[in-house]
Amino acid sequence: MKNFDYYSPTRVIFGQGVIEKLPEVMDQFGPRILLTYGGGSIKRIGLYDKVKELLAGKEIIELSGIEPNPKYDPSVLEGVRLCKEHKIDVILSVGGGSVLDCSKAIAAGALYDGDPWDLITYKVKAKATLPIVDIMTLAATGSEYDAGGVISRTETNDKIGYIEPLNFPRVSFLDPTYTFTVNAKHTAAGVADAMNHVMEQYFCAEHNMVADGFCETLLKTLIHWAPVAIKEPHNYEARAEIMYACMYGCNGILALGNSQSGWPMHAIEHALSAYYDITHGEGLAIITPHWMRKILCDRTLERFVSLGVNVWGIDPKLPKQVIADKTIQATSDFFKSLGIPMTLREVGIDEKRLAEMAHHIREQFDFEGDNLYFPLPEPEILSILQSSLD
Ligand code: NZQ
Ligand code: ZN
């Protein structure tokens, strides 16, 4: 087992009605709040009014319209400007992962004198960031329990994961009832994203039973409850189990003691959503089976067998290669059963820019280092993209 040094400072307040603690939580910070949110779902579910009611008396400045795959320009830049102009004390993010990710970039940029892009691209390390509190309305990314944020810059086709330990949310409110209104498309995409976070960490050379067990439990939970949540959007247990499982995706706990994997599917997907602004979880679901087929070999076979037997319930007496094939098929069939489009063409991506994307991915990520579970030179990335087309 590898050594590890683990720190996860976010206070998580989970369950129906926990929002009543919002005033007490916000009182720890100063009175000036930047309230960040997306395209209006929080108004439709009554959460906007509730937050305003609970925080009556505070000075609230708003940044709305944060899009899925949040954009540096205008959202991050506008948020930084508002924080500086109004001397904001704390950011309250209300929405999905996109709103929270954008808020994290704003939190860092607000206390930096230069161009916030310097921070996102690690040219400069943030010395301080504004505190962040979030109320999640969509279960998927795990942003509520991690230090990462993913920001897109349209003009350069960049979508960059910005990990800054100062950006762990101080407090995350997770009330599963706020996710009742998430439609089937985003429920499914959220589950596919969360499952992929687990698999990115499960497929590694050196692993341990604690990490494996944790990963397998999360996958089984998501596989069990996703169809229920899609069929019965107001089923509290389903939404709660999914929200709880999603929380663990990206804060490192699933990989403690493991060797690095490199998160290849995320690296590939981020290019897809940078170039075509597709839904992150859908891009991952499309890529996953093709990446799996690409990496299946003698060296990786046992990981597929563990996944197949322990998660998908495949008969352990079958030949290992058969188990591996069935595992890949089960993964693909499951995503399809949730209604996720399973080809690039279905989400509006054709062959035109595949080579350009493969090159872009290879330039941004070291896919050939010794540390990686399965090295992917540029032609292999391209071949995964090509096989995902139809
Ligand atoms: O904008 P609004 O009106 O709020 O609508 C949103 C949006 O259209 C809607 N929605 C959210 N809560 C809702 C709701 N609709 C009805 N009822 C509700 N309660 O859902 C749509 C998608 O929202 P978004 O925030 O984009 O989804 P998600 O939470 O999946 O976030 C995706 C972003 O997170 C990044 C992705 O790359 C993508 O940019 N990721 C962040 C990670 C992290 N910070 O750790 C890790 C992930 O791997 C991922 O890369
Ligand atoms: Zn993800």
C-alpha cells in the first residue's frame, strides 16, 4: 500500500430540511455574500426565495446565469469583478457542479491582483481564497466535497480542472429533496459521472481492499438506485443514496493507498465538452466502454474480473476473458438503459475534429508517464474517439 497524507476539511450537512442551519453557518463569515446560481432552476424549485428569506438582513450580491461547463468569460471574470467591487466576504453557491466550480475559480480570483487565468492554469499559486458555502441541487460531480473546479475557455477550447486545496467548500448543504426536479437526462448523466469517478480510481496498478470495497459499494449503490430515481424522481431514498454516493467521487478518499491512474476518461471527455459543450456525464458514458476495450489485456484482466464479479454479479466460474467482456457490455448496457446517448454522433460530434481533439488532449495531459495505469499515446486516444463515433 502506498503512503498517503489525507485532508478533507469540508463540513457536510446532509438531509431533508437542513437548510434551516444556513443562517447559523453564514454568520461565521462576514455580512457581504455573493450568491451564485445558474439558469433559473433554483427559482423554479423555490430555493432562491428560501435562501433570501433565511438570509434577510445580509447584503447579497448576485451572479446568475452560470452555464453548464462554466465559462471563464463571462462568469468567472464577472464574479471576480463583483467580489472586488463589493468587498465580498463569502460566496454562497446554489446549484449544480457548474455553479460551484465557477464559484471556486471566483473565490481564488477575488483575492488575486492579476488575471485569474494565471491561477487556473497553475502559473501562480493562490495565497488565499474567499470561503465558499454551497447548497447542491444536483448529484454528480462531488465538487461539494473536493477542492477541484473545472473551467472552460471557449476561444481556446480549453476545459481545465483547477485543483486548489484552499477551495474546499467550508460547508456543503446536501438536501436530496432539492434534486427531485432534476430531469432524467441530468439524473442519468450525474450517475454516469459519479460511476466514472469511481472507475477512474478503481483501474490502477496498485490497490488495496479498503479502496476496492469502497469503490465497489459506491458503484453498486449507484447502479441500484439510478433507475429508481429516473422512474420515481421524488423517491427520497433513491435521491439520498445517489447524493451520498456522488459526494465521494473526487476528493481522493477512493484512491488512498493506491497508485495513480491518470483519470484518462476525464481527460478525453473534457476535450469533448470543451469543443462541443456537451453534458459531461454523457461524454463519459460514451467514452467508457471504448476506453475499457482499449485497455483490456493480460495485465489489466484481473481488474475487469473484480469489477464484473463484485459489482455486476457476473459468474466467477466463467473464463476470465468472458467475464471481462461481459463487464464491458454490462457497463455499456447500463448507461444505455438510463437513456444516455451512447455514440458521439448522437450528441452532435462527427469525425471532423477528432484528430485535433486527440492532439489537444495529448498536449494537455501526460498520458505516457510511467506512473499511469495504461499509457495512451496520441494514436490510441484518436482510436478511442473514432470507435466512440457510432
Ligand atoms: O442552470 P440551472 O438552471 O441551475 O440548470 C441546471 C443545468 O441546466 C440543471 N439543474 C441543476 N439542479 C437542478 C437542475 N434542474 C432542475 N432541478 C434541479 N434541482 O442541471 C443542468 C446541469 O447542471 P450542472 O451544474 O452543469 O451539472 P453537474 O453538477 O453535472 O456539473 C457539471 C460540471 O462539473 C464538472 C463538469 O466537467 C461540468 O463542467 N465537473 C466537476 C468536478 C469537480 N468539481 O470535482 C468533477 C467532475 O468530473 C466534472 O468534471
Ligand atoms: Zn466527472
